[in-house]
Amino acid sequence: MKRSGRSLTPARTKGGPSERDAPLERLPPYDIDAEMGVLGSMLLDNDAIAHVVQALRPECFYKEAHRLLFETILHCYQEYNTVDLVILRDELKKLPSMSPGTQTALEQVGGAAYLMELEEAVPTAANVDYYAGIVKEKAVRRMLIETTTAIQRQAYEDSGEIGQLLDTAEKQMFELRDMRSVRPVQKVGDTLKLLIEHFDRREKEGLRGALTGVPTGFADLDELTGGLQPGEFVIIAARPSVGKTSLLLNMLHHISVVERAPSVLYSLEMNANQIVSNFLCIHNRIDGTRLRRVDLDDQQWQDLSYALDEFAEAPLYVDDTTGINILELRARARRMQERHGISLLAVDYLQLMEPTTTSSRNRTREQEVGEISRGLKGLARELNIPVVAAAQLNRSVEARLDHKPRLADLRESGSMEQDADVVVLLHREMVSAQERRSAADLVELIVAKQRNGPQGLVRLTFFPNFVRFEPAAPETFP
């Protein structure tokens, strides 16, 4: 007899609601045979435990007795490095029952006879992955039912902010769709072994000294950081008109146009036309003023046509929606990750993001910016990609004789310094507009914070008319 959940539809009573309106009494999805197959395979062959433990956790089993058996098998295996009927039976005898009418956990699960039935349920452990897949699928379906039910309940209650409700609902659905394999807590020695294997693999593939993160296009900066690392929150901060947006665009250009890695920019300051025009200036070293006036010679027009072909195929995305808040950004970013597999997300710039409705009530601007900063850090961890945000520094920079920025200059919130894994401060000596048209500017990238690496200084040359950063020749700096 098939032991899986069935739909039970109540009979229609005379004069009652129609079948369309009648509620359906349903059992949640489950498959007892598959659960028995998993447990029986674990008892038949302990090697099967290593497969199952990566895919399932106790909550994946529908039957309460099976959850207890799964936990006890894992405990026995970890304690004795093996498990069989005798070991499992003795261990269950030691545990108190959580079910009324029984004294021991062995009685709770059905006694020694049921343990024998489990072992006899499968002839071989070779199909354990198949059984585990069924159990996991049914568990996800049950979780989906529970999640959607909870979402409906919250929606009916008509309490709380709708933006928060939508974000919570989308996050829960995202986590269910991409439910990852559950792994047990690992000893440091086990993690170290995996790390050494990773090092050996990179050595064999000729990747000694290669970047471990997303390259920025600036060799000295990549040497200092190892590239922009997955899961890290990076802040590029400067006073207005110093070049933080231009630096961000240069990085995106290299990542998506040169390296062909998908990236997305959420621009709250410039529209898409302005951004794309700046990308063309960066790519072709075209004067931005001449491009806006369409004042180009024949060679520049030809170069521009080639650039258009390159950009048409580049996996570079721009979202210029204004007034976006952290909840909306997270929702959009999850969809971008799902559809395009983005390797980097950039925001220009952090302080232009709107607070959520709830945060705007009885909160200071410092608290609002802190919420945005924590949200971006959480997004980097959730998507496991670098999240890079431009940010404004406060006016205290201009009061110093050397005008050099410091971490304390991060405007409006000290939480930005705390949340960021990497903080890059831009220092550029200001010159007159006339001088800037005739000469490039020297810029220092001060890596003032790097959670997992050294601090340092990177020197670049900035060509404002081309919106382009290039490595500085050593003789250009004193």
C-alpha cells in the first residue's frame, strides 16, 4: 500500500456551499516509503550517511518518529563512527520518550520490530540519493505551504508596512527556491582540509598568485585586495566632484566589457543615457563635451561604431530608478541574480537611497543610513557577490590643510565604517576648471579599511574629460 499523503475532499451536503467554494481538507505532502528508504539505507551502509547528511535535516521528515531516528543515527555515527541495528536500539533505549504512553525513545519509534522493518525496506543503499531527493522535495512543498499560509495571515492582519511584508515574502520564497544542502557543523580540521585542497587545485591549474575576487582593472588595487571578494561590502567614498562615480564606472566597464562578467549598476544620481555616454567616453577616450554635442571626427565616429557593437553584447545592466529604498533594491537584486547570474552589484550612491517607510518614523538620518548600510552588507552575503557603493564624505575633509580624507569622514553614519569590509577613500587635489581641461589629475585611492587584508595606497591618473582612470606613472607623484 502506498504510504503518501492524499487529498481528502469532504462530501457536499445538501444546501451547502458549492464544490468550488468548499474548502479542501488536505494532508501535507509526504512520502513515508521514501523516508523509510533513506533511514534503511543509512542502516544498511554507513557510507550513505555522508550523502544524506548534506541533503537533509531532521525537519525534512514528515513522520515524527523518523525525525527522531534520523537524529539518533547521526548521533551514533558521530559518536561511534558506525551505526547498526544493535547500536541504534541501545541508544534509543537510553533516550526518554517525548510521546505520551511510552517510556523510551525506542518505544516511541515503534520498537525493535520497526527498526528491522526499516532495514528490510530497501534491498540496497545504492538508491539513497533518489530517496533523499523525494524526501527533500516533499519537505520543500510543506515549507512552501507553511510560508504562503503565514504570508496570507500577515496580509489579512493588515498590520505592518506593505514594503516590509513584500520584502519578507520575497526573501522567504527566494530561500525556498534556492534551498541549499544542509551541512553539519564542521571542525576546523575538516575546513582546513578543504582549504588545502582548494590551494592545491589552484596550484595545479596554474593560478598561483591569481586574483581570488572580481578584477577592478587597476593592477595595484587588485594586488592589494586580491580583487573584489564575493560576499563583501565595499565603499568608495569621496567629497562631491572628486571622481567616485567615475571610478565606479571604470570598474564596471572593466568587469563587464573587458572581462565579460555580468554586473549591474543601480544609479540614483544619473539617468541611463548619461551613464552609457560616460561608458563610451571611458571605452574610446572620447571627450564627453564633444560627445554630448555630437562633435566627432570621422575616426571617432568609426571607433564609436565599433564600441557600440562591443557594448551591445556586454553583460552590463543599468537601473536608474530614483527614490529606491533598500527593500526594493534587495528585491530587484535577487531577480537580477536569478536571471543573469550577476558577479557584482554597484550603487551610486548610498546616501541617495530612500529609507523604508518604517525607518522614517522617529528615526534620525544616521539611523536611516545605518539601516541602508546593513542592508547592503546583508545583500552581499545573501547573493555571495561583491556589493560596491559610492558614498559621500562630510565637510570636515575640506577643513584640513592636506584635504586628505579619513574613515571618520564617512558622512551621516558611523555604521558604514563598521559594516563595510573594504573602504576606499579618494583624494584628489582640486584645480580650476580651466586647468582641468588642459591636464589630467593625480588621484590617490586610500584603502583605509580592509577586513581581510592590508591597508594601502594606490595612485591613479584621472582624465575628467574622458571620465577615465588609468595607472599613474611613478614619476608623476612626489
